[in-house]
Amino acid sequence: MAKILLITFPAEGHVNPMLGMIKAWADRGDEVHAVTTVHYEERIKRLGAHVHIHPDYIRTLHVEEGDLDSMQPFFHAMLQTSYDILEVVETLSEHSFDLVYFDMFGAGELVRDYLHIPSIGSNPSFVLQEAHFDTPLYRKDEKADHLLEKIQERFGVQPTRLMQFMKNRGELNIVYTSKYFQPSVDSLNDSFVFIGPSFLKRADQHEFPLEALEQEKVVFISMGTVLGDTEAFFNMCIDAFEDFDGKVIIATGEKVDRSLLKEAPAHFLIEPYVPQLEVLELTDVFITHGGMNSVNEGIHYHVPMVVIPVDKDQPMVAQRLTELTAACALDKDQLTPKQLRETVEKVLGSDTYRAGIEKIEESFQAAGGTEKALKVIDQFIQVKQTQS
């Protein structure tokens, strides 16, 4: 029986890809200790893991995409979160973990260095080339210096560079996509293990009227859970689909000010949260920001997409989808209601995009899944134990 320490980053697109691995370990009797926030506690605990909670400064933080000044509070929250995670890990250090499994965002490498144990990275999106990290998003200031000093004084660890908090790497790195979907895959080394995504329907309670979508053309619109200032975009969607012959679902996320949204016609269903997997099963076109988690779920349910990327890996995801004729991509800064509606109608009226989606899904099915990951990780642990 292996003993695994798991470090999450508190965002849907980072936690959800890890769930399949947590379940695979727990199902075969391994002992998994997950350090996460209360928002994900029940979701992870239901899979059979032990859960250890740290405060959540990230979930409600407002980040204006493209505004470097607004990234500083995010950086400060990342540093404070790293300190809090290390504080929790300190209480668990007597467990003698076989490895730490950590998200590419956050405190992962610091935890590895603190415990001096083997590490495996969890890569929730495409593997980004080094050049992607050349532009510094963070800078040292008085508050950052204070937090870094606290981490050094208390735990004796420091990042090798500030962008480490967005690019933690393990000795192995599990990637939840396929080699077919990954751009420039031939440039990557053997530390990256492609297993495809896994999908566990969340058991969270919801009252969303899924039956209202049956026998209807459905357009589902979601821009993820992290972005702020999306009210203008959602109002554009209301204008674009005001006379749509079907249902239009908008998942606004928790940060939207509903008082700033227009009154929508009766065929709209607008909610802060919707059960995304269940809705995607009934969706004909998915309008998304191109977050990898959402894109993978759309592919899994063979839903053609209209992608409106904002930042991070999203432009790369959008480009790859268009290269594989699985989606249409639109520029958020040039977007009009007319263009959005015409693009959705184009995707609805063509089999090309669904065929592109299905080819990616076939590559996911052939990637090996959590069974492949367990085999590779077991071999990795055996080698490490032999060396020690």
C-alpha cells in the first residue's frame, strides 16, 4: 500500500482533473492525504481520501485578465496559500509519504523540498513550453518579500524563481490529455506521461431542471469560475440569442453581479452554477473560454465548441481545436452579437466540427487513463525505493 500526499490548487480546472487519480489510488487501498480547501472537501472525501484543510484566499479573488497590476494580489494570495499548505504539511510529516502529487500551480515544489520525498506533477492543461513563462506576471514587493521570508524562516524552503508558483514540475508529470491533442508534443521529454482525462460525475446536490433541455436545441455558455467582469459578455449573449429556437444556458460563476445583467427571455436559464457534465450531455454547442477542464468535458460528450479565449493557456487550446477542426475560435475584443450568433449557427449546421471532436475523443480513449498512470507511478516508486 502506497501513502500519497496530494496538494491541490483551489480552482475547478485544477482540482477536477486530479479526481480520477485520487479515486484510482483509494479504490485499490492506497492511503491518500489531500491538502485542499473546504470547497473541495466533500468532493475529495467521497472518493476515499483523507482531507486536510487550509484557508482559501483564491476562490473569491478578483483578477482582471491582462492587467499585471491585478496579478499582484493573486501572487500575494498564492504566497500566503503556500505558507498555509506548508503549515498543514508540517503536521502530517510523521506519515512517511512515498511521494507528493501536486498541481502545477501553487506550493508543490516547496512541499517536495520541505519533505525531501519523490514528486509527481499534475498538469491540468497542455504542457507549456518554457518560452510561455518568460514574461514575468509577478514582481517582488514589500508584502511578497515578507511572505517569502516567512516561508524561508519557518520551513527552510524557497522558490527557485517567482514563476515556479505557476509551473511546478515533478520528476514525473501526469498530463490529462493525449499526445494527439498536445501541441508540439515531439519537443517534450519522457517525464511527461499522457493519460487522457477522466470524468467523475460530481455528486453535488443541484436543482437544475435538466428535463427542460430534453428534445431542445441547447446552447451552453460558460466562461469558467475564475474570471471577473463578465457581465458585458453575458449581456452580449442575451442579445445574440434573444430569438433562438431552443434553450440557452448561461453559467455565470459566483462573481457576477446579477443586477448588471439584462432581463433575458424565457428560453434562457441563467444560474451561478450548473451541473456541467450533465448539461453537456444535452448540449448541441458549447460556448467556452477554452479552459482545459471545460474543453475536455465538451470533447468527452462530443459537443462542438465556439471558443472565446481570454488568457493563460486558452489561446493555445483554442488554436489547437481549430487546427483539428473541432471548434471555431473568436476574438473577445472584436466580438459582436451578430458574429457570435452566426458562428453558433455555422457550428450547429456542420458535421465537420463534431467529426473533429470525435477524433480527439478517440485519442483520449486510447491514452491509457488512470490505469496507465498507476502502472508508471508504481514503477517510479519502486525505482526510488531501490535507490534509497
